[in-house]
Amino acid sequence: MALVKDSMGMGERRSTSQSLVSWTRLRPYAMISPAILVFCLFFIYPIGYMVYLSFHDWNFVSPTKEFIGTANFTYLLSNLEFREVIVNSFIYTFFTVFLTIGISLLLALWLNRGGAIYSFLQASIFSPHITSLVSVSMLWMWIMDADYGLLNWALNLIGIESIPWLTSPDYALTSLIMVAVWKGIGFNTLVFIAGLQSIPKDLYEAAELDHTPPWRRFLRITVPMLSPTLFFLTIIGIINSFQVFETINLMTEGGPINSTNTFVYYIYQYGFQFFKIGYASAAGVILLVILSVLTVIYFKVLSKKVHYR
Amino acid sequence: MAEIRLDNISKTFNEDRVVKNISLTIKDGSFTVLVGPSGCGKSTILRMLAGFEKQTEGDIWIDDKLVNDLAPSKRDIAMVFQNYALYPTMTVKGNIEFGLANRKIPKKERRQLVEEIAEIVGLSDHLNKKPDKLSGGQRQRVALARAMVKKPKVFILDEPLSNLDAKLRTQMRTELIQLHKKLGTTFVYVTHDQVEAMSMGDEIIILNKGMVQQKAAPIDVYQNPRNLFAAEFIGQPPMNVFDRTAYEGIVEPVPEGVRYIGFRPEHASVSRTAASIPHTIELESEILTLETLGAETIYKVKNRIGVMNIRSFSAPVAKDGCCFVSIPLEKFYPFGADKIAKPELDLSMKKEAVLNGIG
Amino acid sequence: MKTPLILKVINGLGLVLLFIIFAMPFVWMASTAFKTLGETLTFPPVWIPESLQWANFAQAWNSGPFLKYFFNSVIVTLFILILQFATIIPAAYAFARYQFPLKNFFFALTMICLMIPSQLIFLPVYLNLSSWGLLDSIWGLILPFATSAFGIFLLRQSFMQVPEELLEAARLDDATEWQIIRKIMLPLAKPVLITLALFSFIAHWNDYFWPLVMTTTDNARTLPLGIAMLRQVEGGAAWNTIMAGNLLLVVPILIIFFFAQRHIIRAFVYTGVK
């Protein structure tokens, strides 16, 4: 294909006008330039700017940015509040991903059948995924309302006392995890189902001929064949959970007592409420490092082919 | 009217010379077949001819016009691709019409041309179907129609029959030959199948390792292969070729300068009993396998010279055990150490060479 | 082999429970949206309001410039979709079909941007937009999403699957590159284009984070922001009005989902198993 272009380019150079050559040469660049321009302006440059700011002290209004070296980072890492943020982020991420993936896998095995009922249920559990996080957050705020919420009413029905879901530091993070799991299950389940359906049927038929018991079939065929999907969902889940913002902003605002403050919300607070731009940028750089490491791991493993396909 | 001339053409892909200094002329109005094993450079030559690839060195002339720098669409050629390359989202009509529409030919004229061509290739009832609704043979016809409608000077066909089943392939072969007769245009046809090459071409160009091995009419290639490669490539089963040492004590003396001696399977014969014929060597042989194909029988036998294929048109002899293989001396093809044919060193002239092989 | 009745019953009950967990919140949202304020403050809760309070919707709608929000949402989503297609198609074609110096570099750049979430760079982008005077304008909501690395990646995959022969045939047929894209590539990539459109539409119609950060006045606020601000209306939490507002946000998407269910699920799952 390369050579095709090349030959055509050469052809036009000698047989027609000079301007045509340059056009065939420039055409690819012209075609990618709008996209590349957007990437540079809104992704690449901001990353660089953020790294630059992380070494400075700036309050957004002052005309000068003072270079302070790594002071923002040393302060961050020694700051108790930021440690809480890191711990919260890790707890939130771990439990959200673990629960979502675990439940989704079970649901996928259960719901992976034909028939109207099953496809209706698949669609039902998927519907939260396409619902705005604003609505999901507000709906669950209302459901988790300590006094008039549906959840406490249901608990009372089975004899459990009301729980201050969002207003107690003991429960708030758990509540957010519950909402995240509720929203995420549908997508994960359907991806698992797609994974299950891509496993060739003859593998199971061969196993059946060999009198393989069902649980062995699950361990020896389903699990290995599903491992790329499992890996993909885990990494994507971790990356997404580290960026949680909307539910926190709407449901708890990081509280009570910093118990639900996580990375992005912390950056948001320091940037937009306290105007410590350099400091917020430093926190952003740390998040960038974490996400980069995860991404690199993802591609490393991907290129090593955990795939059994 | 178009004669094609390749003048010292070379092509290099990342240091890899796939076409080496080829010069040849494809006669106007001929049905020329480029044949060779995969990787011999035949497709590259075709693609350079079409303008999809640019030769590293040399010139290409079509109809006395230097086309080195012409874009494919400006070379006045049409191509039938191996996988037909039909536009999957367009109907048959859309496929045939696409090139005409791009050339801004008026709609009315276009419709007339399309209908005309569709009539010729027998697609009139399928004009509004999409390619995926057609059979393999019909797709092939659409590809042909799409090429024909442009009334090109040269038709380029890149293994166009390789995706058809055996029966359809034979039928399309005949149709293509008839089509060529009707149009009288230059056809350049690429294939790896020597049977196709022999049966269709009026000129065959055998290629190997980026070089022309032989260029001649089919019967010429068969009777007078220019070298060992051409000899072994044409014919099924291929020519039996042995080193001169294998003939020691059988053909004496082997003339100086002959390194390899071959003979075609169909020139040897098999019989139950020995029958000393003059100017023929006779070898007691063991039958290893035997394929009965109806009109003919293919034997694989082992004797003093080695293991060889024999193609016989008489009724099969016993399934296994011993037999006698006789090969007329005049049917031997001698080759030199450079693998070039040495027809001047005719073995049959040496009377003293006649000997009976004793198994 | 027949499944024992008891297992069938357990399976059925499980399915019902699952349905309740995922559908009941939406039913509850709808139920609340039609209640009087008093009815929301009863415990145990009532499921069916005595009379349908349609006024809740009007109240939600009138609690802010919702027509403006709605209009902004439509404009922003529409422009993002148009610009994305306008930038993705040529870029994907160039990456898939041309060979040019620095191609791998530019593609690597695209892949890096695919990995950068907006949650990571909102602060520097905010500062940039502010210095370019684009803050609190719909352009600040549109331009950062004027292209999509994900879209380029997906469409390039699809373009690469088109056999080279087809393009060569088209070039012999005197087709220009633009005709090749329009007549051959795009029709073949239709499923991917629909996927991208649905994906992008849902993501940006629902988006709350970016408008929250990039707007400060009603000038450029979008529907999700307006809905979120219902919380602050009238001091206390008037859940009936809030839920009525949210219903306005959720129902259109759910209706689209209802009609294009297979397509949407396939679109999202496809992006998950790419």
C-alpha cells in the first residue's frame, strides 16, 4: 500500500504539475492534522503544563508563578489528609473492582442463555450504565436517605435497623462503592457474556466426550478462555475507579470528615476551592504516574498474550 | 492495439530483489500467461504493469508510450483481481458503472454500456443484486464485466480462476479463451497453475526467482524446455530428472558436458515382460504405487536409476511386483551443469549406448 | 434431562430479585416524581401517589433556565458528534491506508491520548481555556472533544480490514481518494460509525464533570448541570421535584435504549472487547 502511494505520488510529480506532488505528499498530514491539533491542545500540552505547574506555587490570580522545586510533592506525601485520600482511593478501587467483577462473572454464567426473559434481564441490568451519573447519584441519595429512603425501609422490613448511609463516615465510602457496583455490573456482565459466547462450542463438546465434570470444564475451559476479558475488565475497572468524581461530588462532597475524599475530587477541591494550583497539579502528577503504570502493565501483559485464543 | 514492452525492469523490496532485470515484449493481441511458483515475481510484474507498484529500475512501455509515471487509471488497462475486488456495498450495476461514472460519462450512455456488457457476460437478470448474493461464477463475471466496460487496451488478470471450484474453473477457462478471441485485446494473465497456463496462453512466460526462465508458445515450452526449471515446472507429473551418475552402466557413455538427464513420465512405458526395442533402454522395476485415473495410469516405480513417475495410457499392469520400464533414447532431455538444456548433445545418436538394464 | 421444579422456582425467584434490584430504583424515581412533597416524607413510603403531580415537572423545569440548558446540551452534543466525524474519518483513513514519515509517531500520540482521561487534565485545560477566553462558553465544552482517539482507533481498525485489492480496483476505476472514502470505506464501516455515534452521544449527553468544571454561569450550562442544581433549590431537599427533573434527563436516553437496545449493547460491549 505504501508503494502504491509512492508510485502514484511519483507519477503525478513528473507527469503533472509540481503542486500535485506536494499535495500527495502532504495529504496524509492534512488528514490527520485536525485530530492531532486537538490532541496537542487539549491532551499533550495540558499534561506538560500540569507537570510544569506541579513544581510551582501559584494561586491562579497572582501574575507570577514561583518555582519551589519538589516542595509540593514532599508536602503532599507528608500530608495526613492526602494519605487519607490515597487510602480512600485504594479502598474504593479495590472493593469496587473486586465486587463488580466477581458479581458480574457469576451473573454472566447465570444469564448467558437464550430466550426473551434473559435478554430482557440483560438489558435491565445494563440500563444504569447508560444513565447519567447525575441521575444515578441523586436517585441513590434519595434511596439512601436516612429517614425516608427506600433502602432503610427495606432493611426495616427484614428487621435490620436504619443505617445512616451517606451521613456517617463509617458507611459513606461503602455506600459509594455500592452505587458504583450497581452502575457497573451491567456493562461487565455483558462483556463477560460476549466473552463466554466467543468460546468455541466444540471445546465443550470435546470435554463432554472426555467425560469432564462440569466444574472441571469451568476451571479448565471457561476460566482460561475468559482470562483476557477478565484482565481487560479488571484494568479498565481500576483505571476508571481511580478517577471517580461525580458520585462523590454529588452525594458526599468528600465527607463526612474526609471519609470519601478521593484523588480527582481532592484535585478539584484544591484547584477550584482553595486555588492552590501547583499543589493540585502535583496531586494530578501522582495520579498520572499511577494511571501510567497501570496502562503500561496492561500493554505489557497484553503483548505477552495472556490470551489463549 | 497495444504491445507491452518491459525494458530491464527490476524491483527491490527492502533490499530483496524480487524482479531482476527483466526485458520482454508482450505481443499486441496475444494471450500471454505469466506462470511460476509463488514468490517468483509474477504478481509484482503484473502490479508494476498496472502501476500499483513502481519498478526500481527500467522502463515500461504500453503501446509505444512510456508509462513509468502514469497513474494506474491513466494506463488504459483493466484488471480482474484474484478475489474479484467487487465493491460489496454496490449492486452489480453499480460495480460495472463505477468507473464510467467517475469518468463523468453521461448517465444514458452509461446505462446502455452496462446493459450491453451485462448481456455479453450473462448478468442481465442480476444487475440489481449485491455481490454477496451471487455465486462464485457470477462474481467472476461481474469482475470481467467491470473490466470490459472500460474498453481497455490491455486486460490484466491476476489468478482470476483460483477461487472457483474445479468444474467451474474449466468452464471459465473456455469462456475466457473465447472472450479473448472476441475482443482481440492483449490479455496478460498470471497464474501459478501450469495446466491453466498451457491450456489458455498463446504465449507462456515462465518465471522463477525474479527471472524469465523461458518465453515461448505452450507446445514449444513442453517440447523444448530451455532449462531444468522450465522442464520440471511444465507437465504433470513433472519430468523425471536424475544426475548423470544415475545412468552409469545404462547409458554409456554419457556425453561430456551433460550433467542431468530427464525424461517425461508419458514418454516411458510399462510392460509385464521385457521386449528389447532398439534405441530404448529397458529397466526391470518395482511398482511402488499406482493411481488409476481412467484414461491414464500413473505409476511410481523404483529401479536402478532411482524412483520415477510413469504415465501410461494403456490398461494398468499388475498392481504391484515387477515390471519393465522402457524409455526411448530420443526422448531424453540432456542438461548441462548450468542446468541449461543441451539439445545438441542428443543421446539417441550414440548407438553403442544401448544397453539393457538388469534390475 | 429435566430440571427439578425446585431449581426452576429458585431460578425464577433469583431472576425476579435481580430485576427488582436494577429496575426498582427507576420505578421509585418515577413514583417519587409524581408525589406531593408530603407524600415523599412518609415512612413507610407510599408507592402510588394519590394523584399524579404533573406540576412537579413544571416546577423543576421552571426552577432555572432549563430551556437554555436543554438547548446547550443539544448544541454541544451535536457539535461534538459532527466535529468528531469530520476529524476521525480522515485521520483514520490516513493511519490505515497511507504510509508517511512520522506516521508511527503520530499514531503513538493518538494512542497516548486514548489513555488520558479528562479527569486527569481538567485543571491545566481549565487554565488554558481561561487564558484563551473560552471558559464558560459552549466552545470550551465542545473543542476538547472535537476528535476522539478512541474513534480514530476503532475506525482505523475497520478501514484496515478492507482488502487492498478493492482500493486498487477503485483507483483503476478513476476514483479519487475522497470517492474511495465515501463510496467504499464508509459504507463498509457503517456498523462502527453507528457504534461511535451512539457511544459519543450517550457519553456527552450525560456528561456532568466537564461542564461542571468549565462553566460558571448559566450561559453554557447543560442539562445534567441544571438537574444537579435542583438539589440547591428551595433550601431543603424537595425530592419530588428533583426526581421529576431527573426523569426528564433519564427518560429520553431510556427510550432510545429501548428502541436501539441491541445496537447500544453491542456498541458498548464491542468497545469492551475490542
